[in-house]
Amino acid sequence: DHVLTENDFVHQNNLRYPFEERGLQFGDGIYEVIRVYGGKYYLIDEHVERLYRSAEAVKIEVPYKKEEMYERLNQLLQQNKVESDAKVYLQITRGSAPRDHAFPLDTDANLYAYVKDLPRAIDKMWDGVETITQHDVRWDWCYIKSLNLLPNVLAKQAATEEGCYEAVLHKDGEVTECSSSNVYLVRNGKVYTHPAKKNILHGCVRMRIEEFCRQEGITFKEESFRIEDFQYANEVFLTSSTSEVMPILKVDELTIGNGEPGRITRRLQELYEEDAG
Ligand code: PDD
């Protein structure tokens, strides 16, 4: 169980984090979760690009150039002999320095990445899941995949306490995304999702969904919708690197459509499977 760091690979038991670490004290860092199928990365370019975009947005210097990043990420899978379905978690913080809100001078970023088995959620994807709505109390820059996840954690916990899989977030009724996934509404054969503005994460799977829709001649509308619109939805689903394409059967007390995963959701699941396979 070897962890990639800014310097080299270390065994996870030998990884030490100083107590004055800006990721711990300020959430001053960024991260990625990358899917691995059969020991191979899925959407690696999209994730690496987003990582560098997030880093630039918060003025953190990534310890490696992109080429080296790819090399190291591949080594991470080799070193751990990953052959199955897994996820890689990678985070970069502004580094370790005496606590001060302002950036430290001459401090290098800390990076670590590890890999963990993650079987596909086959049963849930077949059956579909239930959700609750929660106010989106996050900041304006959710396109940055930052370590500040307290609002997401609280929203997901509220969902968990209701026996639900996810929390659908909304700002004054306008649906943005979920606590750790993007959300879509299908009506009259068209797929609607919040525009990729600064207030949502631009999901890597979301980009593929747009492409799948284009291929299939399904209209993909980057148009925000409201909580009330769920009552007119034929289908609702969410996507993420860990959840893939997940049918949503309920939002709060409301049953979506006929209460079963819809035709377009199923087609997108098939296309995802072909793409990832
Ligand atoms: N979450 N929106 C939010 C707020 C997310 O945290 C995520 C991913 C997504 C979907 O992005 P992608 O398709 O690139 O996985 C949307 C990861 C999986 C996580 O935090 O565990």
C-alpha cells in the first residue's frame, strides 16, 4: 500500500503529516478522485486538466509538470499491482508552515495520492436511489475542487440520516448539483443540467454525458431547473466518477416518473459502460 507523495513513494504507515499543515488547518488545498477500471484509468486527461485548473485558481504550484504527473499516477497503479476496479484519491495542499491565513513564503506544496479498491455500484445503478433536497450553502467557486467540503459533508449526512443516497442542492429553489455528483432532469426526451458556471463542479463524467447525448441525438440543455420542475420530470439521474450514471427514483417525497429508471438513463448507462470498458 504505497502512497505517492511530492517526493516519492512511501508506505502508507510511514506517511507523516505535520500538525501545521494547511490542508488540515485551512482546507487550503485541492483534490481529485479518479476512477480505475480493470487497472486502467478512466477519463484521466479530464481529471488531470481539472486538477491543474483548480491549482491555478487557488495559486498552488503543482509539484510535478503534467507529463511527470501522468507517469507517477501510472506508477501508483503499478506499485500497488492494481488490476481491479478502484479509485485514486489525490490531494495537493499549499504545504506545511506556521499558521497564518496569508500564503507562506518559500513553502512547497504537499501532495499525496493513494489507490483503493472500489467495486462498481451495480445493484444501486440497476435499482436506482432516493434523494433529499438541501440548501446549497457553498461558496461561489465550486468549479474549484477544493478540500473545503464541510457543506457537502453536512448535506450528505442529512441524506444518510434519511436513508437516502444523495442530497440534491439548490440555491433559492434553483438546482445546482448534488453533494458529490452532478444532477440531470429528463423531460420530453431532453436532458437538462445546470450550466457549467463557476457555482458547480464541472464533472468529468458530466462532460462525457454531454458527448453521449450528442452521439445519440439526444438534446443536452445546459439550462438550470428548479425543485418544482422535478414533478414534471420523466427521469432524473446523477453522475460522478464513483457513482457513474445513477437513476434517481425519489426527490424528498416526490416519486419521479413511474418510479423506475428511465429509458434515457438506461441508454446513458450503456454508453458509459462501453466507454469505460
Ligand atoms: N466527487 N459535483 C461535486 C460536488 C463532486 O464532488 C463531484 C465528484 C462531482 C462529479 O465529478 P466527476 O464526474 O468528475 O467525478 C460533481 C468525487 C467523486 C468525490 O468527491 O468523491
